[in-house]
Amino acid sequence: MLEKDIDHILFSEEQLKARVREIAGQIDRDFAGKEPMLISVLRGSFIFMADLMRSITLPCTVDFMAVSSYGAGTTSSGQVKITKDLSESIEGRDIIVVEDILDSGNTLSYLLQILQARHPASMKLCTLLDKPDRRIKPVHVDYSGFSIPDEFVVGYGLDFAEKYRNLPYIGVLKPCVYEAELPAD
Ligand code: IMP
Ligand code: MG
């Protein structure tokens, strides 16, 4: 059972649903008359993206990108690699980059720089979770679901060593799980 590794639930399914609806409402208002392109940063954001997109009522499109900045540990290495690029051009498009969690900012500051160089008409960042205490590189966030303390969380798409993504809520992982299994990277 995955649940035995969870110390406590931070956000329930109901809380997530309510917050996702609010963000979608803001996007609907901000992009009225436009057709935003949502860019999901794989893999952590896929569940958030699916729920967010279904709550947006404007016409919009979706594309996916994957970057890796982590090994199997719980801290960012600062080394970011594009492992899957977008299928479509973003030139002249109003893009919204959708992330699961903003931590050190290493991944997103690099990714946003790459995307900006492709000349979108506009670029916004939407993250479900933000850990401001951990920021090393400054990143401007346009839509943020929740600010959270410096604890390692899993569920609703977020993983530890590729597991726990299927938990329907967001919970704090018991530190003994990662301290026992893996050396810090
Ligand atoms: P950053 O480059 O340090 O900002 O790392 C961002 C990425 O690290 C996120 O997209 C997640 O994949 C991962 N990450 C950071 N904190 C957590 C966490 O608490 N749980 C799961 N993944 C995390
Ligand atoms: Mg991620």
C-alpha cells in the first residue's frame, strides 16, 4: 500500500478540485478572446493539466514537454535536459506553461528561457505548488495553486522515484522512505 508511506495529507481531492477550478476561472478571464496553448511539463503535471484543462471553458490546445533535472533523489541537480520537445511551434501563440511544483527554480528558469527564445506572443507560468523557501533562481509565477513549506510531497501526479503519482491527494512523504532508500544526489 502506498498510503503507509504518507505522513499526512496536505491537500485533499476536494481542496485540489476547488483550487483548480479557481485557477481555471482566472485563466478564462485573463485570456478571454484568445486561444491559449497549455504546455504541460511532464511527467509531474499531467494530472493537474488534465483537471485544469477540463475546467477551462475557452478554446485551448495542449502540448507536452519533458525535462529531467532530478536523479532518483529529492533535490534538484541544477542540470536540466530536454528529454521530449514540443510537437508544435509556439511562435506567436499565447502559451501557459503548466508545472506541478516550483522548488529551486532551476528547471523552470531554464525552460522558460528556452521557450521565450522561440517567440511566443505571451508566456505565463502556472504551477500547482510553490515552495518559495527553496528558491535558488528567481522565477515569476502568474498562477499558483498553493504555497507549501519545505517538505517533500507526492500524489496527484507528483512522484518520488516514479511512485505515488496515482494518489488522488497531495501528501507529505515520510522522510524515512527516502532517507532509507536513497543517498542524496
Ligand atoms: P526545481 O528545478 O528544483 O524547481 O524542481 C522542480 C521539479 O522538481 C518539479 O517539477 C518536480 O518534478 C520536482 N520536485 C520538487 N519538489 C518536489 C516534491 O516535493 N515532490 C515531488 N517532486 C518535487
Ligand atoms: Mg516535474
